[in-house]
Amino acid sequence: MLLNEFLILGAVLFCIGVYGVIARKNAVMVLMSIELILNSVNINLLAFSLRNGSTDGHTFALYVIAVAAAEVGVGLAMVLLMYRNRRSVGLDELSEMKG
Amino acid sequence: MLAADMLIAQNVGFYIIAAIMVVGALRVVTTRNVVHAALWLVVVLAGAAAQYVLLAAEFVAITQVMVYIGAVMVLFLFGTMLTRAQIGAEDNLNNKNWFIGIPVAVLMFATMVIALNDGFGNEKLPMDAPVVTTQQVSDQIFGPYLLPFWALSFVLLAAVIGAIVLARRD
């Protein structure tokens, strides 16, 4: 297998995730797109770990998974709060901080 | 790429799983149904776990299945259930100017592909590398990376407390 195959797979997933973050309005969908981005990063970390013959990438990937779990927990709590206060999860309605 | 490389079973497996993952990821960002998006995300995450196995990372693959497919997806489905009025297709999921995302993603992808081809052109991964055992990973985590591990436990604690404080009704 070529190293580049895994890196380009990671790039494809990353770009799809970036498109999702930009295009989606529903906050839950934006969180899902962020999960796509974090997974592409993990694929890159593990590919480079295999290439360099070290296990550092595995440790980093595990830390990324843990931080992603924490992020989803807090993110969904914020989405719930938003839904409770406004009956909507549209990110474009959160415009109070606009100058 | 060499023709001989294409015959290796790992390569065939990689391309099949990669195609499934890309289709699933595209469905995640294009479908009109939030529940369907969550289920397509399961496909992508399971494909990522399979790729980790191909990359000789069995512990990370199992962690991916347990944490992402087991826990995070349940959180997403709960979030979907608690924040949506109707189950079914919605027209209101995309921004007004969602199409700006397409050139951004395409340009970013083109840049990355050029850079990656430039940097790693035909570099091969070692085919006979030994599988990284769980013991090696734990030696790393509880050895040189112990301090980040502690920091991570505080991150999780803060996330738990923050989620309770945010979502509590009072």
C-alpha cells in the first residue's frame, strides 16, 4: 500500500467535513461534520505512525478520540440548551453577538 | 502505481472500504434527514475502524468502535430526538449560501492533493510491519505521555460537569 492512498483518503474526508461545516445550518449536522474532520486526522496520524515505525501516532489518535467524545458531549448539551430557549437549532439565528 | 501492487488483498480491501467511506461521508453532508445522516456517519466511522486495522492499529480500531459507534452515535441520536419536532425529511438543513462550501472544499482538496503528491509521491508503507500491540500503546500512554493523559482526564471531567450544568433544567 502507498502512504499517499491513506493521506488522500484523509484529505477527501477532511474536505467533505469542511463542506458540511460551511453548508449546514442545523447544529447537530455541523457537529457530525466535525466528527468527519477529526476522523480524517486520525487516519493521517496512524498512517504516519506506520510509516515511521513508531507508536506515538496511536497515542495521539486515542487522545483525539477522547477529546472528540468530550466535544460531542458539551456540543450536544449546548444544542439542547439552544433548542430549549429558542425552539430551533438553526445556527443562523444565533445573531445576538453581531455588532 | 505498480500493477503488482493492485493484486495485493490489502489494496483491494483498502479501495473498497475507502469507496464506501467516501460515499457515506457525502451522504452525511447532503442528506435531508438528520437521522439518516447519523446512520451514514456510522458507516464512515466503521470504515475508519477497518482502515485502522489495515494500518496495523488494532487497539485504536477497537476504541473507535466502542467510543464512536457505541457512545458518540447514541449521543447524536439522542440529540436528534430531543431537538427535532418531526421525524423525516427537512428542507431547512442548509444555509442560504451553502454553495460557497463547494469551491472552498474543492480548492482545499486540490491544494492538499498537490502537496501530498509532491511530498510523498510513491512512498510505500512497510508491508511486513508488526501489529502494534496494546502493550506498546499503554507503555506510551503511561510512560512519556502520562502528563497529557492527566490533562485529558481533566478535560473529560470538565466536559462532564459542563454538559450537566448546560443541560440541567432549573
